[in-house]
Amino acid sequence: MTFKSLLYDENILGRSLKRIAHEILENTENPAQLCLIGIKTRGVPMAKRLSDFIFKIEGVRVPVGILDITLYRDDITAAKDPVVSESHIDFSIEGKDVILIDDVIFTGRTSRAALDALVDFGRPAKIKLAALVDRGHRELPIRPDFVGKNIPTSKTEIVRVSLTETDGKDAIELFER
């Protein structure tokens, strides 16, 4: 894998998340009905940051859950020993407005798996999708409701989101396979 360019630094990444938080609030009738579900791995710290921004903006603490979609993926047979960790949603999503959070949307398969996994926890009133990066190339009819940046890529390129909580830095970088 060859590094091509730095697309976002920590300042731009932070501004994008703050803007997504504002957009979520603008499209929500009652912030007390919201809950954020981060898709493992990088969706989790993103969801926590969005919850913090929403609290600073609106004064409402939005609960954050963790969703592991490993067993819901349609490519699980390709992985020899899939690593399954635990989902952690310690609040009811029944009748709530759920925002699924992911770092990058590409084919839509991760989002589909997340939808399948989420229904095991209840029936929300609404489910919306937020992604920091939308790189196109969808294989399923899924699109995010909230996007930090649309970054058109070739199929041989890789967009890597790094977050301080998981990677020691905040950046979005482009690589060539």
C-alpha cells in the first residue's frame, strides 16, 4: 500500500464532526429521542465525539452504543478466524431515533450488516446513517443521511480514517493498493 495524500488533518476532521452534529440536530424534532450507535471500530469514538458536540450545542446528553457487526457480514466466510467482540447498547432503542455512525461508507455492505444487527436490539422509530467519508462505489441501495465529505476514489484506492482514540492521531489519508 502506497501513501498518496493527506485529505484531512485533525482540524478539518474536528470541524466535519461538529458540522455533522449540527446537521443531526437540525434534522431531529426532539434531541431527547436520539441515540447514537457507533459501528466498531472507528464509528465508536466518532459517536462519542458527536454526543459530546450535541451536549455542548443543545445541553442534551445523547446515549452512545457500540455495535459489532462481525457475525452479520455477508463476507464472513472470507475471514478464516473472524474476531467477534461484544456489542454494548445498555439503553432501549425502542421508538428512538437511532443514528448509525461509521467512518467510511464504500459499498454499503457494512451499513447493511449494521441494520441487521441493530434489529436484534429493538425497533427504533427511525434509523439514519452518518459517515465521515462517502467514497462512492455502492453495491447496495444505501446512502448516508449525514456526510462529512464526499471523496470520489478509484476502486484501487483506500481511504483510511485515523482517530486519536484508536490510532493515536486524527487524519484522513488516501492510499493506493
